[in-house]
Amino acid sequence: MPRTVAVFDWDGVVIDSSIAHERSWEALAAEEKLPLPADHFKRGFGKRNELIIPDILGWANDKTEVKRLSDRKEALYRDIARTGHVHLLPGVRELCGALHDLGIPCVIGTSTHKANLALSFELFGIGDYFLGAIASEDVSRGKPDPEVFLKACALGGGEPASSFVFEDSFSGLKAGIDGGFITIALATTNTREQLVTAGAHRIVKDLSEVDPQWLARGRLS
């Protein structure tokens, strides 16, 4: 039987970091004296900075400058996150603990940076729940391309058809579906009604609504 792996997006699935991320974009725009479109955060949600900075914000196209802005934005995010603007979402410890007992690897597949993951591990003590992570630095194509989830699944030794992706963003849900995963949408960022159009296999409030036996069976029914 193909091995099941649980692949978790990070922001909006494991942690609530939206305030810290939005404020870090605002701080960077002010610091660099750059314009910030009113709808930028919604349009960029779940996407890599390498796409957001040139395509959504229109701030730079030169790769060196994009990287400089991206690195500074994430440093500002970590400064803000340390002031208490990041929180662990419900069900994370319970689900990951149950999956560990079932022998199902938990792997991270995220558009965030490795230093941001390390900060969350430090703040919440959850690093031991995860076998490993594929982060922004590990991929060349961001969501909605499924590269990040396919690499995360391979890291856990699984097969997409019997593995699960947990996501909250539309771009991430498309990546999960296009990658051939059993894709579960979390209504932590968008409402259940909004998520219906994404085509996920199941919609849940958060990880507290996920039955570990779904993963043990490798299917939802």
C-alpha cells in the first residue's frame, strides 16, 4: 500500500500569522518609500515573495533587488512576530501527535522562509512534530504550482494519491489538487462558502476538525 504523508502548509494552517505578515509589508513599504496597493495582501496570500514583489507590487524585477526586499520583509516579519502577533491554531498538537502515534509522517510544504519556521518552532515548541520541511528557498516555482507539495511528499516517502495536503489559500489548494493529493481546505482565512469554489476534497474549520483515521485509511471515507 502506498505510504501516506501529511503535508501541511504553514501560515493559516499551523499558525495564524496574517497580522504579522501584513504589518511587515507595510513596514517595508514605509521604509523603502514604495507604494502599497490596497488589495496587495489578499492578492499575494499564499504566494512567494519572488512573485509578489515584481508581479503584484511592481517594486522590482531585478533578482538581486527582489531578494534584498524579500529578505528585509521577512526580517521585519520576525521582529513583529516576536512581539506576540503570531499564534498557534487549534488542533495542531492533537492532530500531529495522533499522526505520530499512527506512524504517519508530517511534513511542511510552505511559501514561507526557513528562518520563519525556525522562529515558530522556537516560540511554540512544535519542531519535533515534523519530519522536515520544504520552504520557499527549496523551490523554483511557487504555488499554485504543486512543486512544494510534491517535494514535501517525497521527503516523507509518500505518494500523492494517498497523501493529504492541508491548505487555506486558493493558490495552495490548486497546488494540492493539481499535484494529485487528497486536499483539505481550512476555513481559517476564507469562509467555507468562499472555499467551495476551490474544489477541495473536504472543507474543515481548522485542524481540530480533521479525523486522524482519514489519514490512516489514506482516504476520506
